[in-house]
Amino acid sequence: MVFWRKQPILKGYVSEIDRFLREFDHQSKASSVARGAEEAKYRELNALRDNSAAPQRSRVIWEDDQI
């Protein structure tokens, strides 16, 4: 049996970049103007998709009297 790992694995280790990214994600003003516009655009599109009502047809596609 070969033990090639001399140091134990640090399971609770958080790297500096991970700490930075976590802090960046939690900042409320991290979004730019363009990102805010994109979020508003997709918020509107999702509302239109989720809350849409199918248009009512004024007539039936088929009509029995033309047979």
C-alpha cells in the first residue's frame, strides 16, 4: 500500500477566490445597468408567458353547414 499524500485533505477549506465570489454574489449593488435591463426584460417575458390567456376565437374552425 502506497501513501502518496503526505498532508491530510482539508475538507473545510475555502479558497480566497471562493470567498471573493461568495461576497460578490451577496452584494446588492453587484449588478450593472445592462444586467438590470436584462433582468427586467426577462421578468416581463416570463410574466407574459406565465399569465397569458389564450385568445378567444370568434368562430369555430369547422362549420357543419358547409358539408
